[in-house]
Amino acid sequence: MNQLRFMSIFVYAGVAVSLISCGGQHQEKNATDTTVIVDSTVVVKTETPATSTVVTTPQQMMVVRHRVANFSKWLPSYDEHDSMRQANQIHSYVIGRGLQDSNIVVVAVKVDDMEKAKAFSKDPGLKKAMQKGGVTGAPSFAFVTMTYQDTVTIASDVRSWTTFTVKDWSAWESAFTEGQKERLDNGLTVRAYGHDADNDKKVVLVVAVTDSAKAHAYWKSDMLKQRRIASGVVDEPQRFIFRVVKRY
């Protein structure tokens, strides 16, 4: 009788230990879903904050537009003369081709010294290099200070380069920022904006065209016209639509 009682107690004890053991394992499994346990030290998982794609540090740029006889022949010639640009503290950035006329090329370069860039634009050596590459006609040069750039990758490679004059840079920028949602709703995403290097009343705006039909309708709309007036734009914007074909 005593032996039977002893065996019953032993069985109950074994079941209890088994239940406690199972419960402990289950609890530890749940804990490892949210923490890492190493040598009894709990390490809490953390997420790395996303890096902003917006750059507001002013960037000096030179933008050249010209016609070429043959783009396929011009591009290798352009790349061959990179040492000439580097010697003048000029760095290749983006090349685009006109959407309506693909033989019109736009070249955007970053510059470390604006005065050197201006002098380089008049250098006979540059003129000779352009002629070698098949540039026809006189190129146009724009020297700008970009005050905003968004470097996030987007699907569309179509861009609109727009220039216009404003009464006051700060007033225009403030009003322009308020219209962000309106632009997005109408197929436009801002990529960069700034002003002429010597005159902040001459604005430069680069937008990506994500919906061509909406964008063209918006550009002609009374809604945009009224927004331009309210922001202090004093002349009709000039647009050049191009497709980005190479980035450096």
C-alpha cells in the first residue's frame, strides 16, 4: 500500500515537471520572436532610419544644349574629353535627348568653380572638341545654382526643363512648395530647382513627367496660370522636354 502511494506521488511529480518544462520552452520561444538572447544579455532589435533622398545643399551646375549630327558618334567623343572637363573642375552628371528632336542634346555637369566653368565655355579647345563630336550650330550655356534636388529613383526618364522669371525668389519658393500635391496629382514630380548663378529671379525647374496627358493639360490650365501669378512669376515659362539617356 505504501509502495503504491509512493509510486503515485512519483508519477504526479514527473507530470508536473514535464508541464513546467513545456511551459518554459514555450515562453522562451515567444521571447525569441522579439529579442536576441546571448549569454543571458538581452539585445533589442532596432531599425536603421531611412536615408533622405533630398539634397538642399546648393549645387553649382552648367547646362549645355546643342544639336548633333549623330548622337551615337557624338557620345563617345564627349566621353573621350572627360580629362578636359576634370582639369577645369567640371564633372559629368546627366545627358538627355530632346523628346521631339532626339538630335538636340542637353548636358548637365556639376562644377566646383563657377568662374572656371564660365571660362571653359569660351575655351577654343572646347569649341574644337564639340566640332569633332559633330555638334552643329551654336551651343547654349546656362550657369545655375540648384538649391533643391531629389535623388530618389523613379520609373519615368522624361523630364521638363523649365525657365521663368519671378519677382522674388523666396516668395516664389514658398508658394511653389505649397503646390506639391497638385503637381503630383497632375503627373509631375519635382526633381530639382534653383536659379541662375548670377540672378536668383531667373528660376530653373526640372520635373519628371509621370503622366504625359495630365502634365500637358495641367501646363495649359487656368489653375496653374493662377498659381504662377500668385507666386510672382512675371513671364511665360519656357519648357524643353527631354529624355534622360545617361547618368554618371
